[in-house]
Amino acid sequence: MSLHLTAPSSERTVCRSPATGEVLGHSPLTPVAELKQIIATARIAQKSWARLTVKQRVKHMLRVRDYISQNYAEIADVIAQDNGKTRVDALSTEVMTAVMSVDYYAKRAQKFLKDRHLGPGNIMLANKISKIVRVPYGVIGIISPWNYPFAIPFSEVVMGLLAGNAVILKTATQTQMVGLKLEECFKAAQLPKGIFTHVNIPGRLAGSAFLKNGIDKLLFTGSVAVGKQLMKEASETLTPLVLELGGNDAMLVCEDADLYRAASGAVWAGLSNCGQSCGGVERIYVHEKVYESFLKYLKTQVEALRVGIDLDFNVDLGVMTTARQVQTVKRHLEEALSKGAVVYARSAQPPGDGSGHILPAYVLTDVHHDMLVMRAETFGPLLGVMKVKNMDEAVALANDSDLGLSGSVWSKNRQYAEKLGRRIMAGVITINDHLVSHGLAEIPWGGFKASGIGRTHGAIGFDEMTQPQVIVHDVLPFARQNMWWHPHGKNIFQGLSGVVNCLYGRSVSERIKGLWHLLKIVPRYFTTR
């Protein structure tokens, strides 16, 4: 598919295929100077949008669901061309998860946004009836990455809109064709003008531009370095952030694991999308009793992988999205080899692609934690495998990282596996699977440590789109004042002390005495000064 929008070359992004370098289309650049007005327009529109009933907003989002269900093949094709992944990968990890997520949130938005009534915390204050209501932030900004250019921002946009916010989405410069396709999907919702806007602003400028121009909340998926910089800038205005900043995920293989499934899971979760998954497997720790057997399964599957440009669907791994990331992977590989790592397995060397974005998949052994491949986020088709004496050692190694997005444990004993998983400092732990949780709309997504703050997805992620407001009613009939209001005096002090003694006194007599002092000031409720 080729899309050419009329705009001067100096004011548009040229979209090229990472596989062939051919021009796929053009995306108009959004002048940073216009962002202030875009946010102002969105803020005005949001007030009317928030006044709609949840059912009315749901009706708009279901149109997006229907549009995707009728155009899924075309959307997957655009993702594959723009990002470089295979069409099967695009369909399974991006389009399918998107259409299921919008259906999930549309059906549960009413429940997520429903007022929550609170029971009294103490019998003495039972006349104070409270509830929590959810209030939209106003205008939410979303900055999304190029590795899952459709699925990652999609759910965030849907949740933001359903919660009553206006949303401004900035998609990655490298995958603007997908950004334009997302814009097309949300046009199908027939939203009021200004409620959803897709902007194309260079990544180096976008975060600061959002924060300086008055965005009410910012969601960012990207590097740790940029996330830290955004936190510094957001502190100036106390703008709330949700940050997903990557991972270096550990996979633990126990001695009783189904080794074929574990190896298959490692290949998919570590190498699909050419390993460009923040929640993908990068480090594998295997119990010494099954280490050799696991490696044999892994070698067989990796060497059978078909890598290249997806022309006829008969490709397992596509191409790397950016030249910069290709260089990062090569640097990590070369550094590991220089420190003693061994290439245990490699997929077939793919034919030259002209763009230099095709890399074979590698499995490295004899790795250790002084290597970048085991300590940093490689974000490519490179797996490091270490032998461990026991699973306690595996847990310690898994936690030896500044990142903690997700992890997995593989064992036939699910209870034992969960106990191990609970010891891993990561936001999501899967048992006998990996990289599936981001596709489950009900599951909160986010990490520990430098992997970020806040959550997206699920009820917790939906809550990130609103602020909790508490409403408190006093329901005591005919009450004119509270017992502790002015004027004060010794009798008031004794009466209020009676509350403590009545509730928590150590003896019956102490409690009775406390009740007596309390009853003396109860008439204050119904009298005036």
C-alpha cells in the first residue's frame, strides 16, 4: 500500500520500508508551534465529550472495533511493510490484540468508571457516607514507539477516550504509515472534532513540546534515558507520567520443565519481531541437570528459522526496523564474543536485502554478567543462555539488573514456579509462557525499577486515565454541627477522649466511662451556639 499526502517535502516525513528502502508514502509534519492550539482545542472539546454517558462513548469505540475486524488484513500489511515484521506477527501481536482490547474495554468501561461506595471505617463516624468517583484528566498525550507501532498506543488511546479524555497521539517517526493507519481507524469512530488528534512531531522534540504546552498527563514508551529526562521536565509542572522504559527479561528453566515447550517459547518470545520486544526473552537461566538437553531443542528450532522479507508468508522473522538498532545488536554480539561467549546456534544467513536490516538469530553460551548482552537491553535476535546450579542462583541472576519489566518460569509444578516467580523483581511474571501478557487486555502492563512507573492495560491501567475524587455526605438527620467544632473546652476534650476509651479501652469499666463522657457532648450535634 502506498499513500502520498500533499505536503511540501520540507514539511513531511518520507516513509520507507526497512526491508527494501522503497518509499511507502509521506506523513505531514506537525509544526511544534501548533501543538499549543491543538491542546487548547482538545481541552474545549473534551468538556462536552466527558459529559456524554459512558454508553455513548462506548458506541463510538465499537465502531473502531468493527472497522478493524473488517480491515484486519490491510492493517497487518501496513504494519509489516512499515515496521519490517512478518504479516503473521503483525496480525497476531498487534491487530488481533487491538481488536480484542477495544471490545474488552468497551464492555467494561461502565464498570471501571462506576462510582465506588465506601463503607464506614468506624461506627462513631458512620454518619459520613463516602464514595469515589473517577474524573478524566482532560487532555492526555501519548508518545508511542516503533517496535509495536499499532498495538502499544491503540489500547492507551481507547482507554483514554472511553474515560472521557481527549487524546493526542504522537507515533514514532520510523513508522508513520502505521500512525496514519491508526488515525484512519479512529476516524471510523466518528468522534467530535478535537477529541482525537494524531501528530507527527520529531521524537527529540515531542516530550518537551507536550509538557511545555499544557498536556494534563503524558504516557511515554521508550528508552530509560528519555524517560528520566521527561520526569525532570514534568517536575516543573507536576504533570503526571506513565513510563514504560524497556526490559532485559529473564527466563528461568527448571529441571522438571517441558523442555520442548520451553525452547519453543524462548524462540518465539525472544526472537519474534526480530527480538525487538521490550517484554521479550533476552536472558535464559537453565538448571544444570537439563542445560544440555534444553540447548539441543533450542539449537534445532533456531537453526530452522527462516529470516528475510515477508513476500509469501513463509518467513518466521522479518527485518530489523532501524539501522541504529542493527548496530546496537552487532555491538552487543561483538562485545560478548570478545569476552569469551560462543555462538552455539544461528539461523541461516539470510540473503542480502540491500538495506542492511536483516540479521540472523543467535544463541550465545559461555555468557556472564560482565557482558552487555546479559546486562543491557539488546532489543534484537540475540539470546544469552547460562547454566545454573539451582533455581536460587537463577533468581539471583534474574534480579541482577536495573530493569524489571517481565520474566518467566518454566516448570511442570505450577505452584513451585509461582513461588520462584514471586521472587523475581519484575512487573509481570508468566508461568510456562512469555510475552503473552501484553496481548491480554485484562492484565496490567508495566515494570519495576528502571523499567518505568505506572501501568497500562486492565482495570489498573484504565484507572491511570482518571483521577479519583472523593465525595463525602453527612447523613445524620437534623445535625447542626459536629462534636469537635468550635467552641472548644475541657468538656469537649473529655467527650472526644471518651470516643477513644469507649472503642479501645482495656477494661469494661474504662469503656463504660468513655461512653458516659461521649454521651455528654452528643447533644452538640443538634444544638446551635
